[in-house]
Amino acid sequence: MKKLKVKIFICLLIIHLIFTTNFLINNSYAVIEPDYGVAPEIDGDIDRSEKEWVNATKEKINLISLSPTDPGIPIELWVMQNNSDLYISIQFELETHNSQEFIGILISESEATSNESFIDAKILQFYNLGEIGEKYEYIDCYLLNDEFFIDQETNGEAAAKLDGNEIVYEFRIPVNNSDDDQDVFLDFGEKYAFKIVYGENPDYPNGIKKNNIVLIEIEYQKKKKENIWILVHNILCIIIFFGLGGLFALYIYKIMVIKKKIRRVRE
């Protein structure tokens, strides 16, 4: 009887550990520390010949649906920055793209991931995707009580391009230079939660079907280490320059002394 109770207890403990582990995995977020790089052209086309996004930090995440039967959308997330902007590229492939589709980036005012913490949204909405008259619209919004309102002043930019079944979204988001109260001020050295959302119909937030959250730390510009050989070269040049100058001064002094001696002999 005691052995049976022990076995039941062990089984319950194992089940608890499995559920706890799954919970922790599903509720942990990728943390991205972007490198500095050359600003890419925001056009939805990654020009590899120009080495666009070559310094981007790359993560693979899954945009998750609330439906347990929906596998979600696996995406590639590229993040890069410079002194003035944060650059985010989102790439994924679907068997069939809806004629209307959007990707949005909701920005929290801190690391907090609660719904009320996300107060800024950058959205790229597609219309007639893959059809004649295809177009997209970049929308800069602020959030209040989970409602979306269009900003009075648009900050940042976005573009996208569909190639076959693969689509590329590119965003530029200002860093450390926004005076607009309707945008999150992304400060250097701070970490912020970014919610990537996917939907179809231009109805925000009701049109959002899938999402996931990442944490991005806005990095200070890293100082480039000076090449030690360049430093040695510069020091040697200085030594040689002053050395030659000293020898030249000594040469002039010797000539003047010799001239004085010759003048005395003649006298």
C-alpha cells in the first residue's frame, strides 16, 4: 500500500514538473542585444550585395496564436541599431498570404510585458497583397486602455515586399531622439519589451491573430579598439620626427661653431 502511494506521489510530481517546465519555456522571452551597423534602406528588399543587415542580431521565434490547434508562424527576427535608430526586420513564409495582412511592433515603456505597459505601436498594413493595386500603409499609433489611436506626428518608417510566399518587413524606429509624448522614448542602456503582432484585417487590436514578445536592450555605441600597430606606428613617427629635428638643430649648431672658429683664425 505504501509503495503504491509512493508511486502515485512520484507520478504526480513528474506531471507537475513537466507542466512547470512547459510554463517556464512558453513564458520566457528572447533577449536581444543588437550590434551597431550601417543603416539599411527601408524598402522591404534586403540587398545582400550591399551587405545590408550584415551586423544584425538574428533570432528565430514563433508568433503564437491563442488557439491551441494553431501552430503559429515561425519568423526570423533581425535587429540592429545605430546612434539614432533601431532597425527591425521580420521575415516569414506562408503557403497562402491573405490579400490583407499586417505586422505590428508594440513597444512597452519598460521591460514590463503586461498589456497596459505597451503604449506605442508601429504597424505596416498591406492591402491587395499579391494583387493588382497592391499597396501598404505605415501607421504610427499610441495605445490607451488597449485602444489604438493614430499619432498626431508620424515617427519612424516601414516597408515590406512579398517574393513568392516569403515576405520581408523592415522597420526603422527612432532611438533617444523622440520628443513626442505619444511615442516611447528608447533610451541607451535600457531594456524594453517589444510585442510582434500579426493579423489580417486593419482592425486594431481585434484583428491581431498571433503575437510574441522579445526584450531588446538599446546599446550604447561601442568604442572601436584602436589598432595596436597603428598606435606603434604613430609613436615611432613622432620619435623619428623629433629625432631628425634634434639632429638637424645639432648640425646647424656645429656649423655655427666651426664658422666662429674659422673667423677667429682669420682675425
